[in-house]
Amino acid sequence: MDTALIILAAGQGSRMKSDLPKVLHEIADAPMLVHAMKAADSLQPERIVVVTGHGGEAVGRAARDWDERAEIAVQEEQLGTGHAVAQAAPLLKSFNGDAFVLFGDTPFIRPETLDALKQARQQNDVVILGFHAADRDARYGRLVMDGETLQRIVEYKDASPEERAISFCNSGVLCADAALLFDLITEVKNDNASAEYYLTDIVGIARARGLTATAVACDEAETMGINSRIDLARAEAAFQAGARVKALEDGVTLVAPETVYFAHDTVLGRDSIIEPNVVFGPGVTVETGARVRAFSHLEGAHVSRGGTIGPFARLRPGAELAEDVHIGNFVEVKNAIIDRGAKVNHLSYIGDADIGEATNIGAGTITCNYDGVMKHRTRIGARVFVGSDTMLVAPVSLGDDAMTASGSVITSDVEPGALALARARQVNKPGMARKLMDRLRAIKAKQTGR
Ligand code: UD1
Ligand code: CA
């Protein structure tokens, strides 16, 4: 059975007080919309339709960045969730299969939960995802059940006191045959407290036609919606807490878990050790047995087995480190491939570079990769010894087994096995230092009278 996702993301999100559409605010370095899309990956949807309104173009771009198949349905006016789903109908006119409706601002639905919905769909025409709300006064739609059968959903605003006393609430997620869903929606009216076309009305309409409906329950935490910056901060904290537990369960040592920050896609191998205050930006993989020491920041980087990073290291996008590479304190690496066993231990910038196996980069080495207009590459061979404080003015290369003298400014290629000396020759002037000091003191005495 084919699956289509319909993700509602047209709401303005005015409580965010932001120029950015709500669903583009990020949790763990990914727009909340992407979290919703990721959760539904396990359904392997054939079609993904995102219903957008405010900031639609940017929302569409973010959706396609994550999954290029994403299609956009524009909802010009936000007339309610039922109206929003109806905007997807023209795109899915000839689609045959089930539709899942998700909200773009509800990023924590688990794949297992969507699978449970799919299971329940085998015996039911319409399946709603519900949860038991801890707060009895929460303003969610209430699920009116009769045994296993869901009779209808009543929105809080329209509910009687008895109905408001029901704790089983609507998450907003639902699943039904796509053609049926669009057909049911044509019957939805807006004669309610909000004068909106409620998607939730389709349940009562389906029951009146003699169709079956039920609700599946999930944990309330999964249905957490984000409406304000406070919610966003809470969602971030919830994500981080979950990511830390998952890393620990997967066999990663986190010395101080609450100080480590993950991106939505961080991958840490078993037996890797992450010291306190490490931040992972998007696109990081750390393999088995690697160690990331305190106060390091990694983004778009790959650390292979046995590597050690930091303390106080920064790996930027394109940092590709082979086995047993050492990156030490106050070292920045960007767009550089560093081969097995190479060491960059102190105070260096390695950008747009290749570094060969077992090469040692001395303290304070800089690849001068940018001429103000273009970036250039530095190529360093295997077993090279780069002396401290070497400036490598790219494009430039050092052959295998070459050396550079400390303090060199290297502007031309160095052949394999050669020593490059590129600094002024030292001159010592006997007695000159004392003479100079005496003269300076005499000038000062004359000026101050002391
Ligand atoms: C909705 C449900 C309610 C449920 C709650 C869970 C309806 C009628 N009510 O209420 O039963 O308990 O979610 O959080 O469905 N949207 C559009 N276009 C619109 C209106 C909304 O795209 O015209 C999108 C919003 O961006 C949002 C989602 O739909 O992502 C939900 O809309 P919202 O207005 O927050 O619904 P609630 O009133 O919270
Ligand atoms: Ca809401």
C-alpha cells in the first residue's frame, strides 16, 4: 500500500514573534519541519505534500533540501486544518493509498507510533493518534470513544463540560485512505466556535456514513507542539535529553551528559568517549574508540577510529580525519583530508588541505588558503615534518618526507625529502641589547626628571 504524507505548515506562528516561518525554527540544527518529515521516513512515503502559507517559498525550500520529492500546496488563507488538508487534494488526485496527516510544528512523533497507526488502519477506515493529557484543562480536541470505536472529535472550544472532562485528546495526526479523506473533507463545514474548517470533523462524518474509526494512544511528550520560543527551548531540551540517553544506551561514554549538545543527525560509534562541553553541529560522525576532549566544537566532520580531538578544537565542514589522527588544542580544521596517524596538536589552522599519513604539523602552522578572492589548496605528503609557525601560502605543496624550518613562509612547492628554509637569517650583535637599554633609560630620566 502506497503512503502519502500531508504535512500542515501554513500557520503563522505569531507567538514566535519572528520573521521566520514557525516550522523553520530549528531544533538540534534542523528545522522542526524536517523533524516531522524524518519521523515519517519509516513509512517510506511515495509522496510528501507540505501545505504552506506564510513564508511558503522558504518552507518549500527547506522541505526539498531534506527530501527533493517534497511538493508544496499553498493555502492562501488559513481557514482551518480541514481546509489545509483540502489544499493537498489536487496534487494527490490520482494517488492510490493511505494519507498520513502530520503537523509541521509537532516534531517528536516517533516512527513506532506511526507504525502503530498504520497497523490500526488495517481494520479501520480512519485512525486518529490520541494521547492522555496530564493537564485536564488543556485546550485540545477531545476524543469521544465508545469502546474501541472513535465516534467523533469535539474541539475544546465547542465541547460541553462533560466532553471537556475527557482526558483522551487529539494529537492532530491521522491516517485514512487518501481519496476517502478528501471526500470526507468536502462535507466539513465551518459552523463552529472558531468559524474554521476542522479536520477533526471527518471522524463524525465517517461514522455517519457507517465507516469505522478508532484512536491509537501515544505518549503526551510525542505530541508536544511548538507555539512560542519557550516551547522551542523546551523542545530543544527534550531533544537533547533524548539524544544523550540514546548515545549512552548505544555504548558511548558521556562524561558529563548534560553538557554535551547533539545535532539531529549526530552519529557516535560505540566506545567513543565524549568529554564535557562538546557541541556537535550537523553532519558529524565519530567512529568507534575515538575521543573528543572537552570544549570542542564539531560540524560536518568525520572522525575515524582511534582519533583524538581537542580539548578546545574546532572541526568545520569537510574535516575528514582518518584513523588515529590527533587534533589538539586551539586547532581549527576545515575542508581538509588528514590521513592516518597525522598530528596537528597545537594552535593551527588547517583549511583546504590534504595531509598525508604520519605527518606532524608543528605548533602555530597556518594554511594561508584565502587570497582575498579565491581559496587555494595546500597539499602535504606523508611523513612530513612541518616546523612550528610555518605559513603555507596556498596553492603550495610539500612532498613526502619533506621538512620546513620553524617560522618559514612557504610560497613555493617543496620536493620530497627536501628541507625548506624560508626565513631571514639570524644576526647577533654583541653588547647591543645593553647599550640600547641604557639609552632608553636615559631618555626616560630626562623626560620625567627621575
Ligand atoms: C488542532 C486540532 C485539535 C488538536 C490539536 C493538537 C483541529 C481542528 N484541531 O488544534 O483537535 O488537539 O491540533 O495540537 O484540527 N494549519 C494550517 N492551516 C490552517 C490551520 C492550521 O496549515 O488553516 C496548521 C498549523 O500550522 C499547525 C496545525 O495545522 O501546524 C494545527 O493547527 P492549529 O491551529 O495549531 O490547531 P489547534 O487549534 O491547536
Ligand atoms: Ca496547535
